[in-house]
Amino acid sequence: MFSLHNLVFDESLPVKHYSTGGMKMLIGETLPFVTAYIEELDSTLRTFDSQSGLTRYRKAWLGFCILAIIVTDSVCWKRFERASLGRWSHSCLSWAFRYTTRSWKDLLQASVIAIVNRYGLTEGILVVDDSDHPRSKSTTRLYKTYKLHHKPSGGTVNGQRCVLLLFVTPLVTLPVGVEFYMPDPAVTAWNRQDRALRKQGVPAKVRPEKPLTNPHYPTKQELALELLSDFRGHFPQLRIRCILADTLYGTEDFMDTASLMSGGKQVVSQLRKNQKVRFRGKELPVETYFRHHPGAPFTIKIRGGQEQTVMVSSARLYVCAHKTKRFVMAMKYEGEEEYRYLVATEMSWRTLDIVQVHTGRWLVEVFIQDWSSYEGWRQLAKQPDEDGSRRSLILSLLCDHCLLLHPEQSARLEHNLPACTVGSLCEVIKMESLMQCLWDVVCSEEPVMAFQQLTMHVKEVFTLRDSGKHMVGRDLGRLEPTPSLKYHARVMMNAA
């Protein structure tokens, strides 16, 4: 007779009991590759402190959650409970998620170390970007939610925004740092008021002054630099070849500080088209400068693969906002109408090398798509408060790391073959989990009885719920004219 008490060592945990006759459930036992990843994670943690490893229960819980994220495409305890056919209750999962003394940042750091050691990674490119995560209208319990621009509708939506740090190596691309961002509410209110006063023509000396900086609301650039600093502190042995970021991070402070943190390495970002540069003693927008110095066609390799023709022009110019000279480039892909303007700190690189390495920045977009589509970081990842948001975020990143150690993925990477996509790998894992369940039924001493028990558990867990869409059984009211009101209706019509 199987019971969850076989795994749980704290009798105070809220646990549902289901007899399974020794049979594994759909996600009753973690698949071997998940178990191997958890053991590697535990081994890495014990290198920090021999007493700081994962307990048997934590291993079972973490392994189940990672597999459940892949199977359900979410971080939702109710879905996890149904996927396990009640073997893990949602209250048990939530309790283990909430009550832990271990730092979740240590888990993420140990996971990165495990992958670095597994594949012998020694160098790579760091990519900084941020990602929006739309939420519902009511977000009173969710951490750092605010009004975000909603691109599809052009309006606003409540949501969370994360600053990401990716490590792009010649072998794999993996997330190594993440932090939530939220603008200072006082500064947001001041900006709104200041814009309104400007439209009214109120002079600057009369308008309210900008509020002082609040350390509780760091900027995106400050968060990105903090992530860079943490990464360099934890992985000093890794060689950073270059740092990539988009236009938002193309400021003097970020680029100079990031270059200093990486030991003077190249930092590539973008300039807005109206930013001023100095040429022959005159200040002019960067767009104007390159309009008089058009680009020439060159062939580059997009992320080291497909070749593509781009129009490129470059110059070493004094960037007024940065108060120093930078390597500035204008580039336009084939089929595009407008140029984009790159800026780099190290001026000894070749133009085409900078343009080519900048194509790697788009790998973060691919990661964000996989992250939100297959690794749980989407609408149902709504664990409340700061701890809930941070831990569910890290749990989804651990899922991404675990997929890098799947046997099929490892075999491809170790033999220098193209890695498989996250979507196709998750589909295979879902079928592996289902086939494992069916195999246990077939191999049981009494397959018919085992299948009947499985059917019974499915009916117990997956119950039908009442729909609010259909009106059957409801009173729609009296939908017909009232004879006593017909006279009044005729009087009103005649009066009109």
C-alpha cells in the first residue's frame, strides 16, 4: 500500500492519501534525467558546505516540481496535484515551497556551477535584457507589479518586469541571473505631473522638482550591474568576451561600469537616432551624421550560422551624453528601411566583428519565448508576496537548466550537433512520463486491476465543474410586454 508518508518526513505536512498498489502515477516518480540533475545540484551545494545539501524530501519535492512544470507548462500547485492524480496535494506542495530555510539564490548559483562543470564551459558572452510579464487586473498580493505598456492593444496592463542576465557560450545559452524591476512610484507620479504641466506651458522653475532617488527602487541599469557583479563574484574563472545590451542600457554609467567589471572587455549597446555626437567641432544627431556617411554592403554570419547582407557604416565619434569617444556604427539588415545605431566601448575591434557579435543579443528573445511558453513563467505563476514571486521565478529557471542535462540534449551537445528546441524536448518528456505510467500498469502483477485503479484515481481528481457560460437551470426573467403598460407606451410615442 503506497502513501505519500513514504516520502514525507514531517508528519505535520498536509498530505492526501491515495492507495496506488505500488504503481507510479503520471508524475508519481521523477524521470531519471530529473533525478540525475537533482543529485548533481545536491552534490554542488555540498561543496559550499557539507551540511547544506538537499534532504530526501527536498529532492523528491524539487524533482517533482521540475517535471510538473514541463508536463503542465505552468507553476500552479492545483495543476501539479491533478497531474500527479492526487499523489502530491496542492497544500503539501505549497507548504514545501513556502517553508524553507535555504536561500533560493544558492540553488540557482549551484545549478549554473553544475552546468558549467558538466560541459566544461570556460568563456562566453553576457547578454542583458528585460522581459514583461502581464498579469490580471487585481494584483494586490503579487510582488512589484505596476502598469506596463501592452503592445498588442496599445494600452496598459498590470504586470511584472524582470531584468535578465544570460550567459551565451559556444555550446549552450543559459540564464545566470534575474531580478524584479519596479519604477519608483513617486518618480512615476512626478513624471505624469511634469508632462501635464509642460503641455500647459508652465516654466521649469515653477514646476515641482524631481523626487530624490529611492534606494528601494533601483533602476534597470543598477539592477543589471548588480547581476553582473554577482556573476563575476561567483564565477571569476569564466572569461567574459563581450557584454551585449539594448538601447535602454546604452548610458555612460552602465557601459563604463560594465566594462570595468569585466576587466575592460567590450560592451556593445545602442544609441537612439536623436542622440548627439560631435564631428569636426559640431554637435549633430547620430542619424544626421550617418545620413551623410551612408553604409556599404557587407556579409555577416547571424549568430555564427546563416549568412546575411547588411549595410554598415562606422566611425569613432565623441558621444555627447557619454562625454567620451565611442565606436559608433549604423547598420541595416536587408529589407529594413531604417538604420539602427550601435555603440561600443572598445575601439580596437573591427566593425564587422562588433556587428556580428551584436546578433547574439537576439538569443535572449528566444530564451524569453521558451521561458514563457514551456517553462512555467506565465499567467499561472502567481505565487503571492516577494518570496512567492522570487522562488517561482527561480524554479522556472531551474527547469530550463534541467532541460540542458536531458540525455538527448547532452548527447547532441557533446558531439557538437545542433541542440534540440525546448518545445520538442518538452513534448518528448511529456510522452516519456505518460509511457512510464502505462509501463507500470502493464508490468504490474495484475494489469487489469492496476488499470482500474488508475481509472478510479483519474475520476477522483479530474471532476467536472459547473459552467457559467450556459443558462440552463437559470431564471432569465419575464421577457414579454406588460399589458398594463401598453397604454403608457402609446402615450409616450405620441408625445415624441
